[in-house]
Amino acid sequence: MSVASWSGSVLAWHRDLDALKVRLGPVFGRRELRASCGAFLDGLLSGVERKTGWLMAEQAGLERPYRMQSLLGRSHWDADALRDMVRAYAIEALGDDADGVLVVDETGFLKKGAHSVGVARQYSGTAGRIENCQVGVFLAYASRYGQALIDRQLYLPKEWAEDEARRASAHIPQKQVFATKPAIAARLIADALDAGVPCAWVLADALYGSDSKLRRMLESRGQPYVLAVRSNHCLRFVREQRFEQTDPETMAAELGAQAWSSHAAGEGAKGLRLYDWARIPLGSRADAQWERWLLIRRSRREPHARAYYFVFAPAGTELSELAGAAGLRWTVEECFQRAKDDLGLDHCEARSWHAWNRHMTLVMAAAAFLAKLGADLRRTAAGKPNETSPNPPIAA
């Protein structure tokens, strides 16, 4: 890259970041608070290894971390209002009616103490075992232009939700009651759809795919989904006036060789990720516009290595399209990796409910900024203008 083009790229970076800060400014009201938000975003996007108040204050040229800590704690601003702005900003950059997807997943934040809001001995997918941690449920949006986190909610274990002393110490709002992770996911998805996020598919792992309430909510909205499900998930059918009980693993084992065909589940580092796929219809619906399937993915090298999905899709959807949609669930993992490795998603030092939400939302804003830069580059490479979005702005 020439010196001129490098300088131009740096100037474009600062111009776009300044534009984002101006856009988010109304959430913070006072000029000093807007400046603190800008310095916090600069710190998140900097090369500082730990995104702590002290280190980011030093990065900003401040003698003490008061302003950074106050932004998360003592100051007055609405993290949900900022979330709405971040979501609108991300969808303007990434939104696509044809292939945009919503992906829900949880991630863990390891903690040593017992006072940070929501911390408990619980399973962390990040660690792959039970650990002392917080768990947050997140919603990501992905399309051909990139991916970004657009919503979040901290999971409150029952021992937190039902302990008034702990609730008071962490400033947990009274409206925040115990909710399962699938129930949290359902609300995040519904809020995004209500805001006009263009979504071809909703994707999630088996924790969420196994939840019938979540599936019914999506079906009632006419929202297609491809949701993973466990191999031993109990399935019941009425056939010839009697109940039959089975599970996905048993149903897949009964398929003949002709039921399988090879399709790509997207592209990996070494090219197309090819698997064998099959699908089995799951009952009939009064509405002929929709179909429900059990979708099965099989490794071509290890035929006994299978993954299973519940599918709700428009009638006539091709198997190749279902395979491609299922393969997009990895995008949320990429969001987590970038947000943790580069932006400090897991560096939150504050202990209160509102501070957790503020930290996560500010990190989401920084991640959305990087996602927009990537989307602009992809549109430039494809010969499309950067200034226009493929979708109208959504509700903020």
C-alpha cells in the first residue's frame, strides 16, 4: 500500500468513527459524557491489551480512570437506547433481505469473586465446563456483508433472581425476573423483528432449538428457522390412530443411501465446507405455504458424526438452501472471538447490572463500527456504493 493510500485509509477510519460518535451522542446528553464515550470507544479500538478503566484512561491521556469508570457506573444514560442505535447502525451496514440471518447464542465470562452481578457456578460454553462465571445471551446479525452483535442480556441464575439483598447490591431492576436462556433468546429475537431487522432465517444451537415455546413463537410470526436439536430429542407422532415415539438419531439411521446428497455449508479457510445432507418431513400443516423438517448433516469422512436441526421453511425451499443457512451459525462465534480478543467484551470490571449492560453495549458499538468498515470494503469490491444501504433504516 502506498503512503497516500495508507494515509487515506487512516483518515477514512477517523472520519467514520467520528460520524459514529456524533450519531450516538444524543444518548449521552452532556458534552462531557459524550467525550467520555468517545474516549471509551477509542480505547476499545486501540491496541491496549486489557480494556480496563486505568489502561484506557492512560490511552486517552487521562491521569485517573474516573471518567471511564463513571461512564459505566455513576453517570446517567440509557444502555438500551444505545443498543437500539447500535442495532440500527449495524443493520444499515449489513442488512440484506435475501440472506440476512439472526443467530442467538450465549457466552461465558469467567469471574473469581461472588459479587459481580449474575456470577455463579454454572456451565460455560466458553470454558466447556462448570465454572464461576457470568453468562450472557447475545443476538448476532449476519449477511454476505459481515456480522455483528446487535443485542444482549445477562442471564440471572435463580439464586440471584430470588435474593433481594443481592439484587439490591447489584442494582438489578425489579422488572428483571428469572428467565431461562431460551426465553431470553425469544425476547431478543422478537425485539429485533419488531424493529424491522430483515431476516431470512433464525439460527441457534440445540439449547434453543429444543425449546418448543421459542419454535412456536417463530412459527406464529411466519419466521423461517434452522435450529439445532439434540440427537435424543423426543419426537412423538400420531400414526394410524396411535402414538409413536422416536428421536432424530433413530430417524436418521433409517434413511437409505438415496436420501443423502452433498451440499456446502458455507466456506471455510480451506474452501467449501461440504457435508452430506438429508431431510425428513415432520407432520403436515394446515397452511400449505410452510413446511417443517428434520434436517440431518453428516460428515463425509465420518458418516456416524451427525448434526440435527428442526426446520420451519417456506414450501418448496431447496435442501441446498437449508444446508447453507445451517452453516451460518458459526458467525456468532466469530463475533464473540473478535469482541473478546480485540475489543474487551470479557474485560468488564464493574459489578452492577447497568454497568454490565453499558460495557457490553459499548463493545457492541465498537464491533459494529469494524463490521461497517468490512461491509464497505466488500461493497466497494463488488462495485456497489458504500453510502447506500440495501434496506431502509430500522427503528432505533
